[in-house]
Amino acid sequence: MSNIGRRVFVRRLALAGVHGSLGMAMLPASYGSDGPGMVIEVEGAGAISVHGDMGRDVWVEYADSEAAAAVIRERLNRAGHRVAGSKAAAAVVYLVEGGYEAVRPATGRSAKISAGVYLERPESFTTRTGRGASAVVSANPVAALIGTIISNLGDRTGARDSMNQATTGDPDGKCLAKCDGWKYAQRAALMVTRREGDSVVCVRASASMVEEELAPKLMLERCAVQLRLSTGLPIAATGAMGAVADVRQ
């Protein structure tokens, strides 16, 4: 387990918020923090309990991943739930959606991916350079112009990132001083929405932290675990890649 994983813990407490002030029942929330490590929170207006829908025709969708949705429907079926043949035939419809994003303040490098895409194709996760056009001042204007053109070309094509990755292990190069802004501010979130006629209830789990290592898999898994505990929906986390791959085949 990584150092990030070892630093994570979760404790239970009640979350008061805007929904409570509107007279809406607030879901008891999970909230964890250990200083600079990960913070995990679960909140929602009202509560969702899949077990309460036992005996009713249900359907599950997962944004950007029909394979993940099929895994959840199969798990519900094995648990004794009545899974409808289609969304139109269901009395209750569940939608799972979410994503992960990160930014490195010092350089503007960023990353963003939906949970469904990451679940099915984690290899598609990449960061993007935050560099804009370079402005170079030099005593030799010709040399400065050529250097600027090469620099900008490297930013657009990714050549500079590749060279930095090869030489320093990081596409932005190596930080030598004042490196607090070199850490990535990261956030992941998953939300379950339950629809029954005109009734809509949402529960969201989110995780946030500031770390040098990008951790989409860990953070999305933590969100999935918390939603499973809060709603009973057997959400396919990133650790279920084997099951998702089996469905795709």
C-alpha cells in the first residue's frame, strides 16, 4: 500500500448543511481527514437505500460505462433484486456518475477524466501541459526568436513533456526551490441519483487531497466504497476492472 493509502482513515459524523436548513433530511455523512492527507465526505438531500427497493423493478446506468452498469445490475440480480429488462420498464432508476480532476498550481498542468472512462480505459488518463506561449528576452533577438518558436512547438506537440519525463521522471521537469505549488490539488467525486417518477434523490461522495502523486484510482475507489456503505448499491469501483473487462468481452 502506498503512503497515501496508509494515511487515509474515515470516521462517522452528522453533516449539517444547506439542505438541512431547507427542511430536507440530511444523510449522515462520512468525513475523514488527517491533516495533509485525503479528506472524504458523503452528503445528500434525503437518503438512498437499495435494500428498500427489493421486490421492485430497478435499472442501473453508469455514465460513460455500460459495462460498469451491467456489472452492478448483475450484482443486484444475484442479491435477489428484481432487475428490469430495460430502463423504460423500471419503476426505479439509478444513475452513477462522477469523475476526477487535478491541477498543479506551479505550472498549471492538469488532468481530468470521467469515472466511467477511467473505469473502462485507465490507460487513457493523461495530464495536459499548462504552459502558454513563451516570452523570451535576450540580447540576441534572432536566437531569442528561434528559442521561443522551438519552445512553443515543444509545448504544442508534447515534445518538451516527453523530454522532461525521460530526463527527470516528470513532464514539467524538476522543481528545485519553493515546491509547495508543485503538488497536485486533486478531487474525485461519485454521485448516485435515484429516480422514481417525479421523485429524485442524490447522494454524493467526494475525496480531496494535495499530493505530489496523482491518485485517480485510489480516490475514485474511496468514493465508491463510501457510496456502497451509504446506499447499498454495489458500485463497480476501479478495483472491479476484471469484472468490467469480462462484461466488455
